[in-house]
Amino acid sequence: MKILVLAKQVPDTWQERELSLETGWVVRDGAAEPVPDEISERVMEVALGWRDAGADVEVVALTVGPEDSSKTLRKMLAMGADSAVQITDDALVGSDAVQTARVIAAAVEKEGADLVLAGTVSTDGGTGVVPAMVAELLDRPYLPHAEAPELADGELTGTVATSDADVRAAVALPAVAGLTEKTAEPRFPNFKNIMAAKKKPLTVLSLADLGIAAGPAEAAYRSVMVSADTRPERAAGEKITDDGTAAERLVEFLAGRGLV
């Protein structure tokens, strides 16, 4: 069985991140260093855990991004992935969730993966829709926002939290699943595995390799940024000193804002 783990490279959340007011995109060559998204590492740990437990699986990491996103794949290989696939193409700059999902779906078909695992929401775009879109394009069942995933007998089972209860749900393979950040604690690669990762196969593909056109017509798949602006600074709050009229002034304050 082949498991394809979607890995995303994002600006480090522990550093200062920027949003371009011209494009509306996250600035990826700014002060924040690019790193693997933490949820991608947790999803990778799930797949590796199944293999460590004796499951006959091949684990492949896949990313869509700029040339330096290979750093994220090397981290995934150091964690234990068997191989990696990088999709990079100048025509992908500015791609939205729909275009990204189309590219990933084409790569899944090319790789012949039985199961696609992804994090539910990334720390940069935060759309939370790409895994579901990939499932739709592939016409596969989708297990959303799953925790405690288990793989057995051709099925993937996971706990899905709803507003009313936690539901244990299952999908038959081939399938796509979006896992939450509660799934697993990622391992830390040791020096031996880091060195071994340099010798593992990393395939680089372009849109042409996937049979995806990149002309003006295809640009219609992208979202169009209408406007972007910086978030206004928060104004200092009003302090009320209790001089005997504090309660009355507090009520006036709340009423003036329609809160009471």
C-alpha cells in the first residue's frame, strides 16, 4: 500500500510574518524562515507509526511549492519517509486552493497512492479545503478533521468531532483524509537519519510532467485579490475609576455599543 503524505512549507510561526499588500499573499522570502508546517509533521508521524507497527506500507511525502521547498521534503525523509515528490513550477506562483488541489490530484494519480493524508488547516493560508477538494477531484471518500486514525482491513477509521458528539467514522480505500493537530507527536530525526535522507529519492515534477496546462485560460482557476490592507492598531481601552458613578458609566458604555 502506498500512502502519500501532503507536506507544506510555511513561514515559521515563531518569527515575524508578513502579508504583501500588493498581492495579498504571504511573503515567503521575508524575515520568517521557511519550515515544514507542524501539522504536516504530525501527519507524517501517523503514517510512519503504522509502518513501524508492521503495516506493509510505502510512505511518500509530496509538496507543492518553490524550489526551496525541497528542504521540507528532506525533513520528511529524515523522519522516515521512503521517498518524496516535489512539484514546482513558475506558473504555480499565486495559486489558490482550487489550482493547488488540481495539481495534487494529478500527482496522486501519477503516483498511484492508495491513501492521501493531509493536515486539515495550514498555518499560512488556513483555508482548510484542499484535502476535501483533492478527494472530490479524485472521486474518493473523504474523512474530515479526523483524530486517532487507524488503518486496517482496507479501511481508514478516525474520530470526527461534531457539535453534538465525537463520531467514529470509516472510509474504504482508496481515500483521502484530513487529520487534526491532535493526531501524533512527531519524532525528531537523529543524525544518522538526516544523513540517510540525502540518499533517498526525491523526484521533481513540473506542471508539464503532470499534464496540466498553464496558459491564460487556466489562470481563471485562481482567486483574484481585490484589496489588502494592514490591520488597524488596537486603540487603548477606557479606564473607569470608581468614584461612585462607575456602574452607571459602565452601563452607558455597554449600551452605547449595543451590548446590553
